[in-house]
Amino acid sequence: MRRSAALFAQHGDFMFKRHWLIKGRRVPQDDGSEAYLKSLGIEVEDALEYVNRKPPLPKFVVDRGWLPQKEVFDHTHPLWKEEKCHEFGDENVLLEGIPQAQVLTKSIVIDGLPPNVQQFIKNIEIPAKTHTNMKKNVMYSCMFDAEQKKKPIKRTLPGKPAHYLPREYGISERRQSRLLISKTLRECDKLAGIAICSKRQVFTDALFVVPFKRYGDLIQMEITTESYLVAKTPIAALDTKSSTDNQLPDLLPLKYTISMPQENIYLLRDEYPIAKLFSHYHPHTIFLHFSPHEVKNLHETPVTESQLSSRSMLKAFAVAASRARQDYGEHVNDLEKPIVVQSIQLNGLSFQFGVFQLNTLNLGDDNGIKNVWFNGPTLPLCSECAYKLGRPVLAGYNPDVFRYIYGFYRNEGT
Amino acid sequence: MASLVKLFQNCKISGLLTNSAKCIVVPERTIYKFIKKPSPGTGHAYRRIVHYPKEYTVKPLDVTNLAGRDPVTGRVVAKGIGGGIKHKFHWVVFTRDGPKEGPPQIERVIDVIFDGCRTAKVALVAVGDQLKYIIASENMKPGDIIKTSRFIPRIPVRANEGDAYPLGALPVNTKIHCLEKNPGHPYHMITAAGTYGTITRKFGEHVVVQIPSKIEIAFHQTCMATVGRVSNIEHGRTPVGSATRKRELGYRPRSGLWQRKTGKHGRKIRKPPPMRIAKPPGAPEPKAIRLTEPTLALKSNY
């Protein structure tokens, strides 16, 4: 036992220090002397500050020479603007989904694909060998590819939230989608023959930027598509003049820009990935990749079906709008020839189809002709594609998915 | 006392000014190290620090768990806290601000979300292009329209669950929660899962509310309150179930010793205290000066 504590219990020095700790904390009482001195014109300064103050040191500036200055993202930034810009990118989703996207893009929504596309898809006959190849492609994309990356999912056992399983390695979602798209398009090429195939071109990671004003608010969309299929001839537009009478949904009490981040630092620009000189520059089909680990709500709840469709719709709009601005200039309103863009969004092994027809970029008000979004079906490619007991298993293959993709590939709108 | 007088007699201000850099060097082993350890229950939480950004956001915020320790001194202040599943923090806006005149502001409930950092559920609410979290009421569900107003009409309003009105605008016997203690002061009562207060009567400019502990307190009639009961009413009836579950909730193991005087196992039934008027927020405490003593090595917070 340490005896020092007991020995020093009555030690005067220690007691004094303990007492000082309590009594050494004092609240100064105002006796009016400061006010009196000030009234006499005498400057009052804190004594401790006066004693402790140091003469100002000369500023020593380091010459950084060629080293770049650190970028400061405030009002001194060269791209800072007073007007805020609402942005839509690859990782955004709209809070309200389709109704919000309708107001944002001045569009009406029609359930199901256009009748001519539906009829065209219905009449297609796919040989059995193509389906066999497709099954191989799916298995290759999901299981046999050599990529080994750490998977993002942090799985826990049900009922045991504190127990974490080790992270899995495997093919990343983006790689899986990319392989699936490229291999499916190759099957389409093989099946369609040289006559159709020569009219199509594929670009990967195409960037589209389009700024526009809606009800006076500045909006800029900056999106990429996983694969971008372009054609020599544009897809023929449907007659959608009847859309003039349709009303846009009422979002009250919400504003149509909700959940779109606002920025003061931005650069307004137009980007369309293909120059006009190139013979294949008409938009045909966009292939989009969706991953719940990359695309999230700000409040981190899962993305809904409507939000997923709206993402597809907005991206198709951005592609069509950037193409229209390239063709007709920045001040284009109602288009002479509407632009049609087909969209296929991959969410794992499920495919979501849609067709967007851009009729107008006159987005200042709700009057006049409107754009049209044909909200197609969402189909699973297969029910299961994984290793089971050490063997690769593909179960529940859905042949309709390839029929739809091939139908989109062949479609020219006639 | 005599030693104190002697000490002050020896103090000379002239010496202090001329030779300010001089200090007494004391061997370290003789320095008394006094550390001021805060006591729990004084308005500071020792479970976690939330890293708030400059601007409000609905993005769930990162936290640093403290395990009952004071972040300044690093000493254990609240025993029995530690471990558990780490949850992100949802920044709840307690102040329901509405127009003082005219029709009420209308908001829409987007989602009702589980929040691991509190017992009640939180509701994601949208109005205009703003999103915010509020404490969810018992029957709140996505798509609900809720109203907020600061106007006090002559006849009490017929409020629905989740609506926020001043106490003076609500009829007697209304169940309320998220009650503003003082008008404009950011402190709200009745926010735990399943709790509610009841408006019992009104007098003058005050409204009497029976709070969940059955005590009656009179609040000013302009204090905002939300109608209904706080969500997750099963919370009080749900047993923890197991020691593991207790650890998951962030509590450390403890002895099961029965302690007579803690009052944990029930209180003596007494008559509730008489109604009192809610205390207004106190003035900030005057800043004290710490007088130095060279041989005392004091931490900056002491």
C-alpha cells in the first residue's frame, strides 16, 4: 500500500492547493471602474493580454514557384456564379421518381412500349442456337470471367447484426454489366447480318452534357452511358401531337427540383460524344448500368422501381436533348423532326426497357407539345446464376429478354 | 488563512510587468495533477459525438462512439456504456416552423425510417425543395400530408396526427409530443418512443400539459407541439431479451447486484407535485477567471 496519501492527508501544502483549486476560480464583479475610465477617455486593456502580447512577426511568404496552388471551393473560385445550378449526374436519383421526371422534362408517360415496337418484337423469331449462346454469355459474365475484386456487400447473418461475414471476392457489378452488354450486342450483330450491322456502331462510356432552363431554374445534366449504340439513320418518330392536351402531374407541396444538388461552382457546356461529320451519329439505344451501391438516395434508403425508371428516362432525355442542341443549336424549341432514343437499363440480371421521344425543348412553361416516355417492361434475364455445390448453375433463363434487346437493335421505327 | 494573506502581501505587480517571462521551474514529480472530470447528467452525452456538417443535410451522419468517456480528459464519466452496433445519426429538426398568419404550411411524409441512435422512428419530410427529418408519430406513414402553423385562432383547430400547432391553438385533451419548452428556445420535450403529453387546461397565456411522468407543467401558449403520440409504441413493452442484445445496444456487462437505494425497482407512491410554470431559459453563466498558482499543473479545462 502506498502510504504517501495517508501521510500527506493533513499536509498544509496539499490542503492549501486543494483550497486554491476551489477559491482560485473567481467571477470578477463589475465595480464600474472600467466605465469610469472610458468616460475619461482612457483606454482599458486586459492586463494579462497586455503582458503576454507579442510584436507582430513579419509574414514569411514561401515562393511556391511552379507548384500549383490548392483549389479553394468558395466564392473566390473562378467558376463561382451567383445563380445556383441544379445538377443531375450518374449517381443521382429523383426523390419522386417518374412524376418528378415528367415535370422536369415536360413529358407524358405511356405504359408499355410503342405499338409498332411491340408488334415488331412479337414477330421476331430467335433461333435456339442464339439462346444457347446467350446462356453461355450470361454464365461467362457472372461466373467465368477472371476478374476478382472485393465485393461491396457487407452481409450479416439474420438476427445477428453484430456478426460480420468476411467480404467476398468476385466479378464486379460494372464488369458484369459491361460483359453482358458487349456479348449480347455481338449476338445481335451475328443474327442481324451485315445489312443491319453495318448501320450500327457502339461507343462505351459516352459523355453527354446538356444545360437547360425549366420554369427559369438552371439545370445541367451530365451523364454517361455504359454503351451507346448509334445508327446511320434515325429512328422514325411517332405521331404524338395528342400529348399537347395532357396535363403534367401535380407535385405539391414538393418542388420539381427536390433532391437535385445545387451548386454555385459549375461550367455550363454542351457535350455530345460524336461529331456531326461522322456518318453514324444518330442516337439509337443507350445501355445503362445500375448498381445500388453506386446510385443512392441521399438519405440512404433503397432506390424504388419508379426512381429506377425515372433515371432511365432522364438519361434518355439528356442524350436526345444534347443531340438536338448539336443539330439545331442552343435556342431550339419545338423540334421539326423529333428524336427517338431507346433505353435499356441493367440492374444486375434484370433489364428495364423504355423509349423516349423528344418533341420539344421549350421547357419554360407547360403549354404546347410535350415529350413522351414509353415505360417498357422490366424483365429478369434468369432467376439464378451462381455456383452451387461447386458447379455453375443457370436457372430460369428468360428468352424474352434477348427478344426485346434484338427488337430494339433492329428497330428503325417503321 | 494566514498563509493566504502572506502570499498576497508578497505579490508585486511591478515585478510581473518587468519580468513577465520568468517562471518557476518545479520538478515534475512534485506537481499535483488535478483533472476536472465532468459528472454525467449535466446535459452532455458521453455515448457518441456526431460530426455535424456546416449545413443541414438528410445524409446520415458519421459518429464517434465515446464509451462513456469525456472527450476532453479521456476519463470514464458514465459507466456501463461501450461497444454495440454502430449506427449512423439522422439529424432531426425539432423546430417546426410555420406561417404566423394565413393557411398552414403543408408538408409530405416521404418515408418513416428506423434510427439506431434514438428509440423513436424518424420521418423524412419534404416541402418545396427541402428535405428534413422529424420525429415520427404513432401512425405516420409515407404519403401523409402534415400541416404546420404558428397562428392561434379563437376557436381551437381540429388537428390531425403529425400536425404542429402552438399549444394555444389545440383543444383540451389533445395528445401531443415534441413540445417546445420555451418559445424560440431549441429544447423539446416528449421525444422518446411511445410517449405523449396531454393538454389538461388553459389559463391566461399559459397551457397546462401533463407530461409522461404525470407531472403538470404550464407552458406559454405560443410553444409549438406536434399532435399525436411518438412512434414505436412497442418499445416500452419489448424486453431486451438477452445479454447479447444488451451488448448490441451498447451497454457493457454489469453485476446483477440488487441495490436498495437506487429506486430502480419502483418508487414510493406519493402525491404528484403541484403544477408549475415552465422555467424560462437561464442567462449564461458569467465567465470565471482561474487564478494561477505555479506549483499546480492544471489541465486547461479545470
